[in-house]
Amino acid sequence: MSPVIHKAMEIRFGGIQKSSLIDYPGKVSCVLFVQGCNFRCPFCHNPEFVLPNMFMQRLDNDFVLDFLKSRQGLLDGVVISGGEPTLQAGLLRFCEQVKNLGYFVKLDTNGSRPQVLEELLSEALVAYIAMNIKSTPSNYSFFTPHNSISDLIKRSIEIIMAYSHAYEFRTTCVKAIVSDTIIEDIAKSISNAQPYALQRFKKEKVLKPEFFEHGDNEFSDEEMEQLRTIAGQWVQQCVVR
């Protein structure tokens, strides 16, 4: 059995995908979903993990660690997603435990807590960071009322590009939220980064379906390619997913 974890340092896990070939580039991984997020993105495709008590399932931390021990040699990496993992008090300790089991750790984040990213990277506890850049800083009112969020987002970008050996930035392309100009502004803010992924918006299972009741918010294939061309002028690699 895994050592007992102090309750104050537990992570609120709400779900697990036991095997994935697409969530960690180049590695076979599992995906762990934490409960709770400080953003309220209308297009969030994991709405059950946004509010801490929204989803009834709760995975015990010792159960998760025991599962990872049982998959040693079968999995290469562990993806910690959500929700927003950097809100979890026990994140650093958990990443250390996972790394000690021989796994590569990938973190999915909204970039709102740069100090946590800096700690994780300075202690080499994560091998890959994927940060969702929602829009330009002035447009973040769609996601959070936090007045100083723009400075936090900018700082997270700086930290990731300076200290992470493997990373990606990505933006979900929703017509009500992004445009040609916004995509170009984002690409400029991560100049020379690679890769930058433009994600297609799908209306199924979103946090705020009422936000999408009026108007077409999905970009066509041709429009997505146009966005890719615009962003590609500023980053080393831009892909459409």
C-alpha cells in the first residue's frame, strides 16, 4: 500500500482515464482529472470537474498511487488535468511521488498560478506543460472576474518558455471569443514557441450551453486554416486539432 497522505495535502481527484495515446505527445499515458477550477469557460468540455462538489465521484489519493504502481512498465507518463491542477495544495508532493515511480509528468493548466508553475519547473517535477491561452488578456472577462489575471497569464507564459524543456500552448477557437486579430495577438505573445495548437470548438457537453444558443460559433476548416496561417507567422509550429 502507498504511504498515508496527510488530508490537507490530498488532491481532489474526480476521474481517471486509464490509458491514452494522444494526451501526452510521444508517450502512452493515463490522465488524472482534478476537481475544481477558478475559471468558468463557457466552452469547457470537462464541466463535471469545474466545481469542487459538482461531480460525486472522488478518487482516494492512495488508490491513484496504487494504480500507478500497478502500471509501472506499461505506461510512460501521467497527465494531470482538470479542472485546474495548480489549485491543489498537494500538487507538488504528488508530482514528486509520481516522478519517483519512474513516470514522466505532464501538466495541463490555465496559467493562472505562475508561482506554482515556477516551483514545479525549478524542482524538475514536471516534464511537459500544456497551457491553455483562452484569448488576449483584455478578453479574459469571459472566464474570470479576477482583475489582475492578465499579469498572471503573461508571467506563466514567460516562465514556461524560459524554463520548460517541453511545452505547448493551445487555444480553443470559438467565434464569440477569438478572431483573426486575437489569434495573431496571442501568437505574438508566444513568439517563437512551438507548438501552438488551435483547437476546434465542439458544442457537445460544455459548461454553459446557453452561451452558444444563438449564432454559429464553430470555425469552418477553411477558417481554421486561415487562423493557422496567421499564427504560423509568429511561432515555430502551429497545428490545428
